[in-house]
Amino acid sequence: MEQQEQSFLEEPQEEKLGLPLTIVSFCFPIVGAILFFVNKSKSPAKANTACYAALAGLGVGIVIRVLTMAARGH
């Protein structure tokens, strides 16, 4: 009986990807894509975080590449 009461009183755990995996998803967008597809059905919030981090990392990578190419004069 006590276990049932405790389970009702506990707040549900938030789905969070975690800072280390978010950073890895940002730095290596392919990892974020894999995490997205692994988590999309069971943990949609984790999947969205991984997807957003991967897309942001991809965008930043493209911007840095364009800037370095422009600086070199290509």
C-alpha cells in the first residue's frame, strides 16, 4: 500500500536528453540524427532536443565553412 501511495505522490520525471548528449549532437549532427530516430517513439522530448541540437550544429558548421572559404578567397 505504501508503494502505491509513494508512486502517486512522486512527480513524473521530465524527459531530458542531458547536456552531454546535447553537446555531442551539436558537434556531431549524425549522432543527433541517430538519437532522434532511436528516441522518437518512446521519448519525443529527447528526440526533439537531439534533432534541434543536430540542426543547429549543422547550421553553424555550414556558416563557419562559408566564412572560412570567403576569407581564403575561394
